[in-house]
Amino acid sequence: MSDLLARRTRLLGPNVPTFYERPLQIVRGEGVWLFDDTGRRYLDCYNNVAHVGHCHPRVVAAIAAQASVLNTHTRYLHEGILTYGERLTAKFSHDLNQMLMTCTGSEANDVALRMAQAMTGKTGLIATDNTYHGNTTAVAHLSTRRPPIGGYPPHIRRVPAPDSLAPLGGSLAAQPQAFAEGVARAIAELEASGHGFAGIMLCPIFANEGTPGIGPGFLDPTVEVVRRAGGLILCDEVQPGFGRVGTHWWGHDFLGFAPDVVTLGKPMGNGHPVAAVIARPEVMAAFRNAFGYFNTFAGNPVSCAAASAVLDVIEDEGLVENAREVGAYALGLLRELRHPLIADTRGFGLFFGIEFARDGQPATEFCGRVVEAAKDAGLLLGRVGRGQHILKMRPPMPFSRANAAQLVETLDAILRKMPA
């Protein structure tokens, strides 16, 4: 392990992140399981990339079969991208019926920002102050992980994010309107500065913010503010999309609002680098006329074969229904966990969070200890939230009742041994 870490530092440079204080060397994946170099098996309750399960044989076979025949770019005609586009856009409503493919969610979000600017002729953009939408220069300006060199550009406004421990407006009930008021203030600032308001980018369930107090109707006041100002709603579905919320294919449908642009990423190809932007025709036309966009690898036949196989598996194996049914079961079990530092337990489909707090403040160090102890017990979790104090669980979609029981039994044993 020390040799691997030394080589990693020498070859990749400093500050390349790994999970866990003692990183894992993962050598194989299968379904909801990952295996390390010693052969030990870990229940993966974190990785949404392997949406239909690690190394799903149907996805692997589709990639291999297409790669053995043809893989080239979209300046040649090929049915694969069109067949996939027809299938994918059929999953959307709200006139979201045109597709642009990219390789990553970061690229998709970058394109979405430009779509808003092309559609409105304005440059001002809004995101929350506790979010992450990718790592291109444009979308990194929205993120709070590390301030950009020279500071945030003047056409960006970052509004206060929803919060559970300190809800906007003083209560969870007041939070939807208070969030909308923050957006309205940011719009007014952008208009007064001369940048104007092009659009707001958000994850519909505020996943990186920790899903605090979110439910159907939460964004209704914000949608009204954005529509009144003539801006676009750019919906990042990388985490909630493709059925993870259980009741719907998309997080925006779960919340009950109509975005102008939707971006998709990691789960789309089950680990193969494929992503997409879905937009209304007038938005796509504005972008295509304003920008010359071509991406050599986006929409190639192998990527489309992988993405099509993912749709096949979701549909044939009933994974959206599984997310609803197993998700409700798992959330019920998780809510039975007891510890003095548990402030809240919440979830949507196969997306769960347990928030730890001490005297109303984030219990960051405690949450980190839980994640490390879980890894040592064969359970892979993450954490999220402004204070990195919320356990984040979003397992592959074939997650079963037995997996859920193992998750909760392991967490229960860990929490019983950890004093407040």
C-alpha cells in the first residue's frame, strides 16, 4: 500500500484525493459489491456511477460488441445515437425532446450554462453557496470547494443553500420561500450590475447540500421568481436521475417543476464516460446558432451502446420500482437507528442521509469516524453537507432488502460503540 501511495504522489502530483484515512485498493466489482486486493468484499452504499451494478454483464457485452465493429465520431451518420436519443427523450416531458451528448457531467453542465446565455443574451448565473457541478472553468466558478484564482467572477452569484440545522427563514416550513427570496435578490444584483440574469443551475434534490428539508413543491416559489425574471432553470440530474428517487425517473418530476435544460452524467453509462444535455427545441436552437459545438468522443457508437444497455437493464430489471420499494424499506430501518448525535434521517428512493450534530452544530469529526469505521466493517459510505457531517448513501440500483438490512445492522453496531 505504501508503495502504491508513493508512486501515486510521484506520478500524479500532490493533493490527489482518496477515500478513507487508509485508502482501499479496489481490484474488482460485481453488482453492489467491491473487492480489494486481499479479496475482501465491501457492500457499496456510495457509488452511483455503477448505476445498474458494477460490471453489469449486459453493459459489458454491449460495449465489447460495438467496439469490435465500429467506434467513430458523429460527423458520420450512425443510427446508434438517434435510437438512443429517441429512447432517452421519451422519458422526459415538458417539451424536453432534444439531446446533445458529451463525455462527462462537467461538460454537460458547461454546455447548459452557455445554453442559458445563448437563449437570454445575458451572462449572469446563479447557484447555491454549497454546491458542486463539475470541474470545467465555467462550472468550477459555481462550486464552493475551492475559490477560483482571482476570486469568483462578477457574473456569478451564489445564494444561501437550504440547510437543516439552520434553515433559511428560521424553519423548514419557511425555507422554500426564503430560498426563493435569496434567488430574487441575486437576480436583482445581476440585473443592476449589467450582466443580466441568464439562469440558475441546481440539483433538484440539493444532493451536495445534503437534501435538507426537500420535497415536492419545495422549488415552486423559486420557479416563479426565475420565470418572472426571464431566466432559465438548469437542472443537474447527475445524482437523482435515472430513477434513483424511486417514484419518478427524474428529480425534477419528483419535485414537480419543469426545467428548461436537464444535464445527465455518471450513471448514464454505468461507468463508461458518457453524459448528455436534454433541452427544449428553442433552447437547443439558440445554443447551436450561438456556439460552434463539436465533441469528438461524445455520442460515439460505443458510448451509445453502453447507455442503451443501461436503459435496457433499468427497464427489464424493474430498477426504478426497486428503488421505490427497497428505498422505503431501507429508510424505515435507518430511522430506527438511535444515537445522541443523530439530528435527522432522510431519503428519497435509494438516496439516504443521516445528519449528525452536537448542540445544533455539525458533528464533522464524528461523522468522519463513522465513515472510517464502516469501511473497516466492510461497508462503503460517503459524507456530504456544509460541515461534511451527513452520511451520504446512494448505492447501485440493484440494492436489495438484504443489502439494506446489512447496511443498518452494521451502522447500528458501529454507533453503539461510539460515544457521543
